[in-house]
Amino acid sequence: MPFDCELIREGLAAQPVNTVSSLAFIVAAVVAWRRHLPGALALVLVGVGSVLFHAAPSPVSSFVHDAGLVLVIAAAGSAMWAKRTRLPIWSLAVLATGIGVWAVSRTGGAWCSPTAVLQGHAVWHLLAALGLAGVLLADK
């Protein structure tokens, strides 16, 4: 049974496409860390949790993934609130596009094809990582 559309497989990663695309969060975290941005560590948690969740789904990997998202939003939000910084329009557009792709590519969605090489959820990972990096960059 697929979740996040991609078919669950036997082997090293239950969902190989979604597992590999989760590395985008770690790349974004490295960029954020090198710029000393708040939320970089939380973005690592999102990436690690997402890699673990799509490779070997469990309640623990799901928690790490979700906790990282909450921490990224909290870190970016509190830093922007303190400085009265606005979110960059481009990062909001990227996140909104990602949410749209995520919505139509979920299991049972119009763009869901469980055996496809290109997975909508993987596109969501790439767009979310880019958009969240933009949100963190707004603090600088």
C-alpha cells in the first residue's frame, strides 16, 4: 500500500525516490548553517526525519520529521517577529506551489502514480526545502 503516493518496496529504502529527495532538506540546512541562520539545526531534523520516515517508516521517524518542521517554523517565525521582517514573496510562492503539488500527488490524488520515477511528494520535498531556506534567509 503506498503512502505519499510512492509504492512501498522491499530493500534499503521503502520509498527510494522520496528518501533521496528528502536530502534536499539537509542541503538547505547546510546552506543555512554556513550563513549562521536560526533554524538550520531544525532543518537538519526535518531532513533526517524525512529520510528515515521514507526509508523505514515508524512513529519515531515521523516524530523527528514533524518536530523538525515545527522547530523550523518556530525559529524562523520568532526571528522574523523580533526584527519585524517580512517573508520573501518568492519563498512564499515556492512553498505555495509545493503545497499544491503535495495536495494533488497524495495517495489517490490526480497526479499520484505509485510506480513512477518522478514522484509528486519528491517535488514537494525539493520545493519545501527551497522555500524553507528562503524563509530562514529572510532573517538575514
